[in-house]
Amino acid sequence: MCKVLNGMWQVSGAHGYSPNVDDTVSEMARSVDAGFTTFDLADIYGPAEQFVGEFSHGSHASSLAKEAQFFTKWVPRPQEVTKSIASSAINRSLYRMRREQLDLLQFHWWDYSNKYYYDAADALISLQQDGKIRNLGLTNFDTVHMSDLLEQGMPVVSNQVSFSLIDTRPLQRMTPLCLERGVKLLCYGTLLGGFLSSQWLDKYQPDYDSLTNVSLRKYLPWIERWGGWTLFQELLTALDSVARRHEVSLSTVAVRWVLDQPAVGGAIVGARLGLRSHVEDNKKIFSFALDETDRAVIETVRKKGNNLMNVFGDCGGEYRRRV
């Protein structure tokens, strides 16, 4: 897999554009050709799985698809889960994606008080043994409940969690367990939906209702809880100074910082496939290394912010409690 993953949440809607098959598949091919071979998607990301199917075997198929990896998710309602229910969900993803086997199935569970997630895990293990799933992962699981599933015998290879310069919760509890058990973190929110970019440097705080991109609407409250817009501008300025030293963008620096953290297997960079390409900028993530001076500049500002563990709880807590 590539350590910078193409995030496909943006094709699900509410991201300022309406993706179409021709442009999306064309950009997927361009990404793979440039070495960005891994795509992150989900059963609930609108047409994302269908786009993979078109890219792989549809009328818009590309020969480059065989070089790609597609990581999807299963996000069931918190209900009784049997192997039949799990099998139907996995078969639906396989049908949409036109695949015989899922490269990675990432399991999400909304409500830990509903213990059927243990049954769901058992069903997924069985489906993996049947050959329908190559690797099993989790998404938005906290440390305690990931540990429970590992102890149950679920062969978890990854956990997808929020991880960014303002959200370092994984370092506090999750990372030590990952290092102990060989689990990799796949990190989303690394660019805060686009706020960690030069586009927002030296800008006034936007009005929430003026934001037409659901990713920006998601992360503006996070910035406020972390330390506010003034402190965030200070962080952007620090990142910009590091970026100028290395002749890259400040977004590139933000992703590089996350990739350098222990247990991180990859950073997911959201892509509005068919609308805007970030291939050339993403290539630069691998063109430089942050040194001690760079890290000190960033840390001087970063440590001024609030610990989001005290706001959301452990990884994934933002999906399970009101804030």
C-alpha cells in the first residue's frame, strides 16, 4: 500500500461538487499511475464502491486498477449481527466493487453498550476464512475496545482514527497498544478537511453557515475547541515557515508530521476526484524530512492547544458522545 491514501469520503456528496464516473475514474487512474495506489472508502460513502467497480471492471475500467488497493468499511446499525447479516453486507460491497476479495475491511461500531459487535467480529473472521476478506481492520475504535477484540482473537491489522497536529489523542493510549500488538494506524483528518492549507493563512475565521464543504463544517468546531482561530493562525504560520525551508506546501508539512508518528501506517488525504488533483503536491510529501528544528517550531505552537482527549475522549469518542 501507499502511505498516502486517496480518501473517497468527498465523493459521497456535500463537498461542493457532484462527481461523475468519467472524471472520477480518470483521476483514480492518474493517482495510481503516480504511485498513489491506495483508496479509502466505505459502504456509506455514496457511490464510492461503485466507482471502484467502474475503475476495476466497468465500462470505464483501467488496466491500472490491478495495481491498486481498495480499503472499504462496514458500518452497520447497532443491532443483532449474525454471519448471514455480515455476509450480505460484505457480498454487497464485493458486488459494487466488482471484486472477489476485499483488500481490507474496516469495521465500525456505533454503540459499545450493544455487545453484538463481538458477534460481528466473529462473523468477519469467518468471512475472512472463507476468502472474502484479505485483511481485517477497525475504524474509530478506542483503545479499550480494540484491545477486547484483539483478545477475542480478531486479527486486526489497522485502526482508522483521527490524527492531526491538533488531534494527537492516538499518542496517549492507542499508539502503545498498536506498537505492542503490531496494529497500524490509518489516519484521517490530517488536513482538518482542508483548513491546514495556505488557503486559510492570514484569513479571518469563516462563519460556520457560510461553509459549503461538509469537511470544513466538521472541523471548524474542532479548531475552536483546540484553541481557537487565533492560535490556529499561529500554527499555520509556523507550518508555513517550515514549508518555505523545504520548498513545499504547509499541507505537505502537516501530512509529513503525521506520517512520522509511531505506529502510523498511512495518512488519508481527502480527494475530490474529478474536480481537483493533489497528485503533484502529494508527491512532495516523500521529498523531504522534518528535522529537529522543524519539529521544535511546530511543537512550540502545537503544545499551546487543548488536549482533545478532554473534549472527545479516546479515539472515536466524538462519534459516541455529545460535545
